[in-house]
Amino acid sequence: MPSSRAGCSMADSITSRAPVPCFTEPASRRRTSVHAQAPLRPRRGIWRGVFRFQQRLRARGSKGDLRVNPTKKLIVVTCMDARLNNPFSQLGITEGQAHIIRNAGGLAKDSLRSIIISQRLLGTRKIAVFRHTDCGMTTFTTPELRQRIRDSDPGNDLLNEVDKIDFLEFKNLEKSLRDDVRFLRRTRSCSRRPPSRGGYIMSRRAR
Ligand SMILES: [Zn+2]
């Protein structure tokens, strides 16, 4: 995973169009505050980290007036991989500029609900879908995972519901990415006007 935008080189990318160029301000002028409510004071673990993050934001004093509509009109779909821990800086964008949607593998197909809300209600126009090398989604199959879940509690018929879940794993990064971009092109519920859609592969070695 690159530490900056340069880490995702054009050589690593496949795009249906040129990479997202420049951006314009959204039509909506609505603003929202991330400090609308005073947070409860957490005491330990992850909540202490969240609390400290909020304190840092408050100290900077510059993030409380961000617009709810992403200023770059951009959606980024990327993997939930814990090693990709700061997609904003790693992709060269900052808070308020884009919606970042994360799930296992960074699948647009698994992000459709959020994509539609982002486009229809919050004015985004461009979608960038990312895969990354060394992704865990290439290491299992749906039948294997279903069996593993069933084996975790033999005889528990409630676990049979897992048979209805397609875990959408993939073996080939580039093919999976192309299929996902094609899926977005075909899905008309995303946007009335055809927005730009691009797919990119990030190399973790570029970090
Ligand atoms: Zn991944």
C-alpha cells in the first residue's frame, strides 16, 4: 500500500477512463459539524483512541465546518485490510473530499447501497475502485469458508444460513477489478448520468 498518491502508479492501474482529474465544488452548500454533540468521555481501549482523535480534530479547529457533500464528488471503494489504515492520506485526499467505502476486497458489488446513497443524495459523480496486492480475498473460497463456519458448531442448523452468502472472493486481482468496473457501468441505479468509473491496483510493496 503506497504512502502517498504516487504509490499508486499509473503502471499499476487499469482505467476505463483517465484517472480522476480535477474537481469542482458540489452544488450543495450545506454544512455539517463533526462536533455537533459533545462525546461521552471514554475510558479505555479503542474508545480512548477515538476520544483522542476527536480532541485532535477540535484542537486543529479546521474540520468542524466540512460539508456533508464530498468536495471532489468522488467515491473510493477499497479493501478493509487493516494494513491500509489511512486511505485518506494514502490516496492523497483529505477529510471532506471523498466518500471512502470499505469492505472485504474493496468490492463495488458489495458497496452498492452506499454508492447509490452517495450519488443520489450527496452529489458524488466519480467512482474509483481499488484492489491491492497480497489481498486476503485471494486465499479462500466460499465453499471452504461455509464449511469452516459449519464445522465451528456441528449440528447447529442455524449456521446453514451461511449457504445463502456469497463471500465474493477472487483469485485474479485484475479480472476481479475489471468485472467490478463493468458491474458499475451496467448498474443504472447508480446515477442517471454516466459518471466516470475507474479501477486501480495498489502494490503494497510501494509503501
Ligand atoms: Zn484486501
